[in-house]
Amino acid sequence: MHQRLLFILPLLLLSFGSFAQFEKGNKLLGGTLNYSSSTFNPGLPGQISKTNSLNISPILGVFVSDRTLVGLVFDALSYNSENSYNGQESSYESNRFGFGPFVRRYFPVREWVAFYGQADLGYSAGKTKQTYSNSPNQNYERSLNVFHIGTSLGLAFFPTNWMSIDLSMNPLSFSHTVDKNEVGSSFADQRINSFNFNLSTDAFFYWGALFLE
């Protein structure tokens, strides 16, 4: 039996301001909250798998000129899984925190909709930990440091004059990852460069934002 709970919520808070969302001096507050939980039980004795994931990504910005937004985005992720198989229990944990600046340019189409383009930089650091109840000599911990450069294309809908619901994608990005052994791992330290180009329709994300005067 496979049970799964998925919770995705744009962070929408109270805001004030006129309809001129993109005027110089206005502020933006937004982000996403994602939570998922799953349990997998194949119906065999002693076999079960559970996973939980929580991701929070707030965003803060200010319009330095009409239609041009500059700000900071933060990202925190916590993931853990527990597995049991024939008396062997194992667990995996991953925690990460990141932040970075961005600049965004809006292109209004109507009063209730606007396109935008964005460029951003980011840095994140985290740790992973794997443990085995019956084989402690295989336990390990590793650290991750990631440097990121990316772009975004988005579409913002305005159901009210102080709130937007956004649909965005990241068509072009580059990242440099340093994966280092901290405790116990038999794998060597790694440095990974990744370049991503993606225009597929399954690469969209949505989130919420508030515009404050």
C-alpha cells in the first residue's frame, strides 16, 4: 500500500498599497511552502519505507525603479527517509539552507497580468547523513556547498491589487557543487559542474507574492 500526502502553498500574507504594483519604492513579499509525506508498504513482513520533505522559500524585494525589482531569496530544505528490510533498518537525512540576490523586470500586459524575466545568484550549504542499524561501519556524513547562477521566465496573475499568483520556469542555469566526505564515507570528494537548459512544460513552478506600498 502506498500512501502519499503533498502540500504546496504560496505564502500569502496581508499587504497594503494601490494597484500600481510596479512603481519605484514598492515592496514585494512572497515565496512557497512545500510539504510531502509518503509511506510505502508492499505487504511483506518487515518491509516499510517512509519519507518526509519540507521546503520553505521566502522572497523579499523592493522596486528600485518602475517595473524593476531587486531582492533576496532564501531556501531551506529538510528531507528524511526511514527504511526497514528483513530486520535491517536504515535512515537518510538531508538538510540545506541557501540564499542569494536577484533582479527582475516586469512587462505588464493587462491590469491583471504581467510577464517577467529574472536573473539570480545563489549559495547553499547542507549536510547528508546515512545510518544503518546493523552495519554501523557503513554509516557516513557528507557536506554539500552549491554555487548557482540562473534565469527565470514568469507570468504573474493579479486576483487583487495587492496579491499575485505566479507561474514560472527556469530555462537556463549553471551550478558548481562541492561534495565532501565528513565521516565514514568511502566515496572521494567531488566537484561537479552542471549546466541546465530546459523549456519543457513540466518544468513550471508556482508561488505567491504580495505587493506593499
